[in-house]
Amino acid sequence: MVAKRILCSDRLRRVPSKFSWLDHRLVRDEHFCGLSHPSLALYLFLVTVSDADGLSYYSDISIEHHLNLTPLMTGQARAELCAAGLIAYSKPIYQVLSIEKSTIRKEVIATGDVQSQRGN
């Protein structure tokens, strides 16, 4: 086993008083399984820029500029994240939602047909 050691002690991360880092349940409970790279990028962006209530008022044009996405890619990424229950969207507001237990069936993940089976 590799011994853990601090590589740069003057740059230790601290949880900001109003925000937190990404929730490990996103990986552990397989919320990210089957999501496209643009969806993951959009989620990271929204988590980064949202306020303490998870709200972001960034426009799609601004998001597309920051993430180098086309309008089509942004719409598809938003739809994936909404279907996955990770965000809510009502133009012009995005809301990053609380993490809920994943309902993806394990056998569906192996086939890659994740979105059509969520919630079953």
C-alpha cells in the first residue's frame, strides 16, 4: 500500500464556509454512470458557480463559452443531467439538486442504456 503524504502543505484544500466539494456519492452511488463528458463538464461548472442553494443564473451562452460547448451540446447535457435527477432547469435558472440514492439497475449499466432505465 502506498503511504499517503501531503505533497504541497501550503496548498491544502479547505471546505469553504458556504460551499462544499463534490459529494463522493456521485461516484459511489453511480450517478455519473452513462453520462456524457459534456454533461459531466456542465455539472462540475454548475457546482462550481452555484450559490449555497445550488442556484446558478449563468446564461447558456456564457456556459458554452466557458466549457467550449455548442448550443446543441449544452441542451443535450442539460437534458441528461435533468433525467439523472442531478439538476433542475427553468430558463434562465439552473439548480443543482441534492444527491439521492441512485436507482440505476446494475445490469443496465453494463449495456450502456442508462437513461432509459432510470427510476425503474
